[in-house]
Amino acid sequence: MKQFRPAVVQLRGVTKTYRMGKDNVVNALQGVDLDIHEGEFVAIMGPSGSGKSTLMNVVGCLDVSDTGEYILAGENVGKLSDDQLAAIRNKHVGFVFQTFNLLPRLNAIENVELPLVYGGDRKGRRERAIGALEAVGLGDRVHHRPAELSGGQQQRVAIARALLNDPAMILADEPTGNLDSRSSAEILAIFQRLNDEGKTVIMVTHEPDVAEHCKRIVRMRDGIVARDELVPRQRNAEHELREMIAAAASHVLQMPAARAASGAE
Ligand SMILES: Nc1ncnc2c1ncn2[C@@H]1O[C@H](COP(=O)(O)OP(=O)(O)OP(=O)(O)O)[C@@H](O)[C@H]1O
Ligand SMILES: [Mg+2]
């Protein structure tokens, strides 16, 4: 693939095996070769069990591979200690998960500032958390707890949290898996905006129409990259969102007229 920007992610022959007991061995990754460049927006697809989440965990330094090589932003991750791995993860990567992973007792601000709890002064932390929530359109929900927010809003809190350390790369594992189509479009619009601003976004999804909002689709099968292709026409979530809102508004406007015409009431 023709790319002039540096590769942020370079995986070479990466394998990962899970052993559960003596006889139960799962080869989750069986030799993954993959380059992802700065500013890309990549969908990872593939059947259940094909190794997508395992791959994301390795890319995000939540886990290390057994064999092979992983270079993240020029650094050979396989040679790092656990502390160094945590440091590189905090610096480079923001995570978003299907189930949001928010703490139920904390409000939106407190959830977002969690990654900063051990760093910086309290006032600065608060301001950054509020700024991150405003950036995802939740400036008016900062004191709400997760149970007081819709699924889409909870996911936006999770994105604000992922953005707090200003990582160059966002990793999202099925971020729209639990959302309706309107909320999904909102989340995709945020990822597209972040990507336009230069962030690298890698997103696992099972849904082809969600993947079409990315620039490239990598398909996993049995722990390897089976296919890797560019999206011919990237869909625009912001446009789709505007159309959905307009369609909903016109539906509401048409209701009394439609009722009168049919002689109802
Ligand atoms: N912690 C673990 N311990 C043991 N086996 C695991 C572990 N995590 C994943 N596996 C196994 O590794 C394989 C790949 O799992 P992975 O979670 O990466 O798949 P996936 O592509 O993300 O699937 P899905 O679409 O269902 O989320 C599966 O067979 C799974 O059972
Ligand atoms: Mg998974």
C-alpha cells in the first residue's frame, strides 16, 4: 500500500497462544503481519474467535505476543518491562470498549478524569475532563452517572476518557455493538472527526455498514490477516446523522396532517 507517513503499528509474525489446563490450547494469533500508518482509520473484521480482540490487546499493549515482533511508534514493545509497557500504553493509546466500562458510582467527570487521578492538580484534572466531555457533546451531562445516560452518551463518556491523555491512537473494540443506529452514527461521526484531526483509529466491528465508515478494512481469519483492502467510498457519519435527524423531524411534522387527511380522531 502506498503510504508516506511513518507506520505507528508494525506487527511481524505475531503469535499468541492461550493455554487453559494441559490439553486446551488456543492459537488465537498465528502469525499476524500488519502495518498501520499515522492517520489511518482501520476496521478489523472477521468471524467470532478469529483473534480480533486478541490483536487489539497486543496492539494496545494490554497484552504481549508470544513470538514475532511488535514495533509501536518506533519502539520494540517485546523488549519492555511491565512498567514501561504501561507507560507506552498511557502515552500512545486510548481504549473504547463495547460495554463502555464506566464505573457506575462515579459521574461523567469522575469517570473521565480517572486516568489522571494520580497526576496533576485536582482543578486542572477537572477542567480537562470537562473539556473532553464538551468535545464529545456532553457539556450538559457532566454530573450524570452512567445509569442516568443513554448508551450512546455512555459511549461518548468512554471516548472522552480515552482522549484525556491526548493519545495519537484510538483502539475501539466493537464500540457500536450495543448501540442503536442513531447512537452508532454519533459515535462514528466522533471517530471520523478525530481521524480528520490526525488521530489513528482502529476499530473492531462485525457490521459491514459500520466498517464502511473507515478508510481500510482488515479481515482476520483463524488468527491471521486474511484480507486487507481500502474502502472505495468512505461513508460520512455526520451527513447520515443529519439525514436521520431531518427524517425524524419531518416525520413528526407530517403526523397531524396525515391524521387529518385520513380522517382520524
Ligand atoms: N484470556 C483468554 N484465555 C483463553 N482463551 C482465550 C482468551 N482470550 C481469547 N481466547 C480465545 O482466543 C480466540 C480468539 O479470541 P478473540 O477474543 O481474540 O476473538 P474475536 O475475534 O475478538 O471474537 P469475537 O468477535 O467473538 O469478539 C478464541 O478462540 C478465544 O476463545
Ligand atoms: Mg472480540
